[in-house]
Amino acid sequence: MAMQAHEIESLIKDALPDAQVTIDDLAGDGDHYAARVVSASFKGRSRVQQHQMIYDALRGRMGDSLHALALQTSAPDD
């Protein structure tokens, strides 16, 4: 079952309450998304660590109800 953009945003904001999140449905199928996430929680962390924080926020849905998610992450003013 595909995820809705608002569900992805909600999960990310639950884990990172200060996050500014923009979600785009790339294929219109609810299965392929791009997300831009800006959060102070990313400060001092590598890009890999930032992405891992997002995957953790999605609580195992990557590869299951969410097939593909292209990520852009940054701390404010990066």
C-alpha cells in the first residue's frame, strides 16, 4: 500500500519537530517521492547520518509502503 505525502511529512516532523519538510510525488503513484528536509538536528552530522535520521523517522516503511525517496537534507543556513 502506497504512502501519502502528508504521512511522510508527519513521520519526519514527529521525529524532528523543528524540520521544514517539502515532499514531491515524482511519479504520481504515491510510491516515488523526493523530500527536502531542513532541521537544526542535522548540524554537525554527515549527510549519511542525516539521511539515516530520516530513514529512522520513517519507522521501517522504506522498501515496504514507500518504494523510493530521494533526499536532500541540510541544517539551516547550510
